[in-house]
Amino acid sequence: MSAFTTAVENGIAVVTFDLPGEPVNKLTDAVKVEFEALLIRLRDDTTIRAAVLISGKPDSFIAGADIEEFTALTTESAAERLSFEGQEMVNRVETLPTPVVAAIHGACLGGGLELALACHYRIATDHPKTQLGLPEVQLGLIPGAGGCQRLPRLIGARAALDMILTGKSERSGKALRLGLVDELVPPSILRLAAVTAADRLAREGVPKRKARGGLSDLALDRTAAGRRLVYRAAERQVQAKSGGHYPAPLRALEAVRIGLEQGITAGLAAEHHAFGELAVGEVSRKLVQVFFATSALKKDDGIPPGSAVPRQVRRLGIVGAGFMGAGIAGTAALHVEVDTRLKDADLTRVGKGLKLAGKVLAERYQRRRLTRSQYERLSALLSGGADYRGFARADLVIEAVFEDLALKRQVLAEVEAVTRPEAIFASNTSTIPIHDIAAEARRPDRVLGMHFFSPVEKMPLLEVIPTEATDPEAVITAVRFGRRMGKTVIVVADRPGFWVNRILSPYLNEAAVLLAEGVPIEVVDRTMTAWGFPVGPIALLDEVGLDVAQKAGSVMHAAFGDRLRPPETLARLLADGRLGRKNGRGFYRYHDGHKAGVDDSVYGLIGVRPIENADVTVIERRLVFALLNEAAMALEDGAVRSPRDGDIGALFGFGFPAFRGGPLRLIDDLGAQKVVDTLRDLEDVHGARFSPAGGLISLILQGGRYYPA
Amino acid sequence: MHDSRPGRRVAIVAGLRTPFAKSGTVFREVSATGLARHAARELLVRTELDGREVDEVIFGQVVPSVRVPNVAREVSLLPQLLPSVPAYSLNRACASAAQAITNAADQIALGHADVVLAGGVESLSDIPVLHSRRFSQILVEAGKAKTMGRRLGTLARTRPKDLVPVTPAVAEPSTGETMGQSAEKMAKENGISRDAQDRLALQSHQRAAAATDDGRLTAEIAPWFGGPGMDEIVTADNGIRADSSLEALAQLRPVFDRRYGTVTAGNASPLTDGAAAVLLMAEDKAVALGYQPLAFLRSYAVAAVDPGWQLLMGPVYAVPRALERAAIAWSDLGLVEIHEAFASQVLSNVQAWGSAAWAERLGLAGPVGEVDWERTNVMGGSIAIGHPFGATGARLVTTLAHEMVRRDVQFGLISICAQGGMGSALVLERD
């Protein structure tokens, strides 16, 4: 079956791209072969005066290259050739004698945008689904089909680098302002507008684009000296953001720079060289694996396929209007557009919670991601009260009250008393086993855990925790609901700490032990940010809240014994009234909500003097291997269903470095034997808490890898 | 005791309102739409009604905002309802919400709708302030001007007095008489003393304060999350003065006739912001959905008098008509709610209902009835609670229906006077 159909009318060829059997259009090898033939026809058929390229898919123009095909690339030269051929194909579009109009509705990403950039005119719909971007760096790659060349020429170096180096997509309105598209039309007349434009271009030629922008544009984008400043600023930003772990943005910057300063031929060469190197490099491999794992998770409902269908959630009830409850409410209103009722003990708390939840929407509105009417509509989804009125219609109730078993049981009983028998009850506990909460439930089959991470609107992970008794319908409902909230969902076992907090526990403990040994706070944190974490473990404790961390620590200690015994450090800080960021006092000082350096008085509280010349290698090893060992142990315990889920959980739950793939992937890369050896060394010096996980030993016996090589 | 009126019986299932607040206080920053939507949504929540059941939304509003001329549509576009629910707003002055309720009842009786959300709203903190007629004409002309020179020339015709803003007046367009002047006139012509007016005002405040304390009034109020942090909770009306006294009321100066007048800010209803909503259903629908109706609408009537005469005497005509349509006598009434626009108006209406001379004028065999204050305005009235023009009718229906349940009363009456010389009366019944 053909991916392209061409209808010629009045000398205008309308080429419709509709890749058979796929939800979105992708530039696969087969598509490219077909497209080349089409280009020959457009070149040679003298009856064709102009062409329109449009998609036959509902909300997708071209989603980009076929990433599956990247993984088959084994050598740098093959990858380089792929890029080069893409560049050539796109060049042939640009040099066609007949003008081509790209009619863009839906996602226009990566290779799709590079193709559109080579067209002679671009019309986009004003629909929110229409997004244009070059997300290649997010996969550790760079735009390799001329995107690093044409985008800066079209919209200027600064705007182009902003898009290429972050990989972010722009909505069509912004694209119009940037000059990335020439016209914005409603979807209903896209085809008509494109045909009209094609006809005009055929008669009058391609219009000269007016130089855009004001003085800064002139100064920075259109002089070599100005651009030098732009490159330097971009490089600094990239270094700060990537910590030197991600090579792609710098290579993209290089390709843009060479193209603008030395001409397009040199630029294209730099582009395909870099693409070739990156595509077979370790970082891109890891990021592509993460991409596939995340995509697979989007289709994994956590139950045997077909064993249940999700319930429609028309009203969400939330008990507990604190920071978590409000965050869940706001995020649900924003993404799921679900009627949401917030309940807390008194109206003042409810009001504060509604305000916090509303902020999730207000922030979007202020950033113009929501129109006034959308904002008003979504805001009206949020309501609350000090009683359970409104809960009788709730299909899903999420409890986000204080971490206290008796309280949670009481809330569950209250909710069961007022809701319909089919309603699902989810606890947003971070540490309490769900079966303990459900122990006195009247309908334990409707009870499960939905563990969100704070702040809910930003953190991408959700752990769904069924008990032995939970009905698959409840599981799939929670999984689907979480996914509609924009979360990546992993289904984890009902064991203390679930997955994320379980593997974090020894890591955070070890950081506290290091402090107690006198290692300075900033040394601990800087070691781990250098290793690739977005924040260090001590800063993470401040973020999580010392009270919450303490509570979690004691739960883990009770469940797993002395291996996970939390050191005294936290208790001492808590006794001093420090809760972390939320009360502005923790290991760090805070000024107007911003971190303002280490609080040196902490050392006095824990009774140590900060040592100098701490051995960073040892610090890193202790922290990393504490985490790896626990991950192996928890996986062996069945805390998580697969290494894939475990790694994604670590990446999205607490920012485990993506370029390392995840803790279990890292064990594979290091070699299980080497991990065990290192742990044994650590055990000799620091004690039994480093005793290698049984899972690692059996892994070695079974061949030594979590993932197929 | 069923009568033979046509159509289906209409159940009053529930009612709810925002707190009523003196204009320019807690709802200063809130739009009428915001108030109306709050009352409507909380009513849906409290009744646990599936929003998809609602067939129509009707709201009363007397002074609509220029930007939202049809506030009912904004209510019906609440995400809890289907966007396909039609909605309209109406204006029968102070009887607007009552009119919304009776229109809803008509639609239900006719079988055009099963479930209707009816109510009303007023925000006098959010009133349209207009330009003078002359300035508007200049602006329109300037807008049409083809050249900048001509445009500036047109605008240059503006005189300072053209720029004086025009605010909506509480005055009769036909006579130019303000509502207060009418109340003053009624006090004089009907011989209503200052003391009698102040005593009624005192009773209104004392009863409303008691009903707030014991929760009967607050039960009808959906708390409002006020202030920039949404943590300033408003659960009650802010015009009720539990500490009011005859002495304090007597101190107040008459507003509309400084020398001989008796109408003061103390014995009149204040300018108020608020919204109220009532859920009405066909009786069979209410049963099918498992609701126990508070009461049923038995009859209603609207009447009008010449506004140049005694403006607020419309109820004197409307009430006997409603009773006649209900086929009951005044003596059958267990509870009466009279809208208190002004104490002088309430006492004038009461005097007329009890008078043989008036009965003759109305063509009745005898007086309409003697008001028993033990069964009338038992939770206070608009003087204390406040009077958001468009919403009061829905408050009265809600209050009366709830109190009829509490007292196990079979028949209740609502009487509302309105601008333009109109009066509105509703009879509720319970089985």
C-alpha cells in the first residue's frame, strides 16, 4: 500500500501522506523511497505547476523519523549515510522547479519539520495540536536532515538555537510570530488555503520573506560579531544544563555555527558527521532505550491484557487539601478535565487547597497555554467542602491526608460510607503498605495506591499499587487516569516504600551517614550532581521535607531492619524545627523560597566539623552502590514488575541520570560481577548494609544481565 | 388535596444560595457570573445530581453586566452540565428569581423539561457604568469617521458634562420616582409610623440572627472562599445585626424626606450582592431519581398597579389571585414569606390584606387575611438578610420550603413586590 496519494487539479498536485497501518506519519526507509519517486514526478511532470504536501492523519503532519530504524544502525558510517541521504532528499525538495507548500496540521516534528523547512511555503492550522519542533537532542541526536541549517536561516540564530538545543516544540501561533510558518488558518480551510497559496506561488513565484525583528535581531542575528555572542551564551547554557553529560546540544550548536559562518555545505557536512557519531554513541542509545521504554509503558495497563476495562471517571474526590491533594486536584482538572471535589477537615484548609489547585491552572493561563475561556471552564471543575457532599457521585477518590495509618483507615471508612460500591479508593501514601490501609475495608477489591510525587504538576511519575485483593478494573482505571494526568505510570508491588522510596532509602541514609562523618553538605550534593542527578541527596531531603523523610525512614527501618536504619542526623535537624524547603529551614538556607547556600549551623547540630579533602570517588561509590544494591534487592523481591519499569521509575521518580539508563541498566553496563565485587569491598569497610543483594548473585549465576545484550 | 390544574406537578427538590453581602464588601471583586455559578454548582454537588439530568437553566438578573447579558447561559456552561443545555436570563425586577422558578415550573408542567435549574443573581458591586447619550453618539460617529482629522473634529465636540458617567438608577423610568421615595409616599398615605417600621426591621434582624445561630439560614448557604488566598471563608450574610435595637434604629435619619420622612437605611433593605438557585423537577422525575421533594409549587400569580400610584402595592393584587388559583384560603397558610423591600411597604401590604375596604376594591367578599407574625418571615427578611434584586425570589422559595418541612406545614405563601408596580405571589404545598 502506498503512503502517498497525489491528486492533480488545475495544475496543483495535492500530495496526501497517510502511512498505512500507523497512527502517525513517519519517515521510514520505505516512505523515503516512495517520496523520492514522487519528487521525480513533480520535477518532470510539466502539467504540475505547484504542489501541496498535506497529511491524511487526524492530528499529525509528520512525527519525524522512524526511531526503530536508528536502533538498527551499527556503525558510525551507516548513521552518517542515513543523515546524508536525508539531507539530499530534503535538498531535492528545496530545488524543485515547482513550488511546494507544506500544509501543517498536528505534530510536525524532527524530520517532518526539516522536510517542511525545505518546502517553499508553510501554512499551519491554529489548532493546539499543531506543534512544530526539532526534538532530536532529547534522543541524544541532532537534526540531521538540514534542520540545523535551514531553521536558523529562516528564524534567526537565537530563536533556532532555542528550539534546537532544548528540543522543545512550539505551538503554531508562536511559530507564526517566529516566522517559522507563513500563514495560520483554521483546520477547516487548511487544504483550500494551501492550494490557493500553491497557485499563487506558481504564478507569482516564491515571495521574498521580509527581514523580521528589531534592533536586537539586527545586532545579534545578522552580524558575525553578534552571533559570536549568541553562540557563547548558548554554550554556557548548554554546559550548565547538561553538566557535560549530554554531547548532542553542543554538536548541534557546532553544526549551526559552522553552517552560518562557513556556508551551508560546510554546515551540512558538520551536521551529518555529528549525527553519525551521536547516533551510535552510548548517550543516544540510552535515551532511545528510555524513549522506547516510556512508549511501551504508555500501552501497559498493568493488568493482563483484556482482563478488565477502565471505569470512566466523571467525578474525582480528593480527601486532604494540602500540597499533595491540591496538586493532584489541579493536575487532574488541567489534563483530565474532570469534575474534582476537594475535602478537608475545615473550610479554611479547603480554600487554601482550592487556591493551590487553581494555581496549576493560573500558571498555564499566564503562560498563555490556556485561553481565558478554557481557564474559566477548567477552574469551574474545582470545588470543595468540609464534608463528603459530592462524593456520592465520585468514581475515584484519592486520599492525600497525613501519613498516619489510623487516619488513613478512618478516611477510607468514611469514604466507603458515602460512595457508591463501584467507586475506587486510592491512597496517595508514600510508605504505608496499601493492604494495611485496606485491612478493615468493606470493599478491599476497590482499594489501591496511587503514589504521586511532589510537586504533582511537575513530577512525571506515578506509582500504582494494587494489593492482592485489588480488582483489575480498579488497577486499569487508576493507570489510565494517571496517564491522562500526563504521568508515566508504573505498577509496583504493595511492599514498604514501593519502588522509588525503597531504592532511595539507602541512598539518602548513606548521604546522612556521610554528613555524620563530616563530609560537607555541598561536597555530597556536588558529587552526585556531577554524576548526573539534577539535585544532590541532601538537597533532595530538603525538597521532600525532613519530617516526611524521617517518617519514611522509620517505616523502611521497621520493614527491612538495620540495613535501612536511618542515621540520627535527620532527627537532630527535626528537633531544631527544620522541615526543609517548606519552612525555609533545612540543610540549606532559603531566601524567598530560593536556596541560599548551605546552613553551616547544621554541623553544630549533628556534632561534627566539616572535613576538608573528602574523597569524592569514595563518596560517589558509597551513594551509587547503596542505590544499585537496593534496586537489585527490590527487583528480586518483586517490588517492580520488570527492569524496564524499575529504571523508568528511577529516572522519572527522582531524576536518576537518563544517560545512564537507570540503576538496573547501569548494573548491566558495569557488569554484575563488578558490582558485587565493589559492594564486597564497601561491606568490608562500612559494614553489612553493603552486603550484596541475593538478586545480584543469582543474576551472575544466570548469565549476568537484566536486559538482553 | 389535589386541584385540577393542568400539567405535571412540579417539585421543589432543593435550593441553595451564596451568602448575601452588602454591595462593595466581600463580593467586591466577584462577578455576578461567578456568584451564580457558585450557587448552581454547589447545589448540584449537595443534591448529588448528575449534571446531565438538567434540561434548562433560567436565571433572573435585574442589572446585567454589559459583557454578560445572559448570565444564565454562563451558568449552563458550567462543565458539570452538558453544553447543550439551553438557558436564558429574565428580568421581572425584584421578582426575577420567582419568575425564573415559575417559568421553569411551566416548562415542567407542560412536559418540555423534567429538570430545571432556576435562580437569580445580582452584583451591585459589578454594575455597568455608561457614558451619557451624547458622548455615546459622539463615539459612534467618531468610529465611523473616515479620516483622522474628521475623527478628531468629532471628538472635539465633547463637553465636560458629556463625560459624567451614567449609573443605573433605582428609580421608575415612567415616573422618575426612586424606590425610596415610593416607600416614603406609602408610609405617609397608609399611615405607617416610624416606630412600626423600626419594629419590623428589628424583628427582621433578630429573627435572621437567631436563624443564623441555629443554622437554619446557614444550611441554605454555600460557603464562599473569599480573599486573595481563598481562605477568608464566608458562611453567613453580613448585613444581619444581632445587636440591633429600637434605640439604635430610632437614631437613624430619614433618607428620602429629611423633615417629615420615616424611611431610613435601618428599615429598608440594603444594596446586596448574591446569588440563589433552586432545583425543580417533575414529580415523577424526582421520584425516579430518588429525591424526596421539599415541597411542590401549587400556584402563582403576578399583578401590576400604576407605578404613579403606590408603587409597591402589587402584592395586594397578586396574593388573592394566587390563593384563588391554589383553591385555598389565607387561613390554610401555615407559613408566609413577605419580601421586605421597605418596612413601610410590608406594613402597607399587610394593612391592605386585612382591610375590608381593600377587599371591596379587589372585588372580594371579605379581607384577604390577617397576617400572623408568628408564621410570617419567621427567619427574618430582606431588611436584615439583604436583597440582591435578581436572587431574592429563589432565597424565599428555599427558605419557605425548608421551614415548611421543619414545621410540617401544608401550605406556604410567598409575596414579592417589584419595581414597575408589580407584585408576585407563589403558593407552595406539601402532601
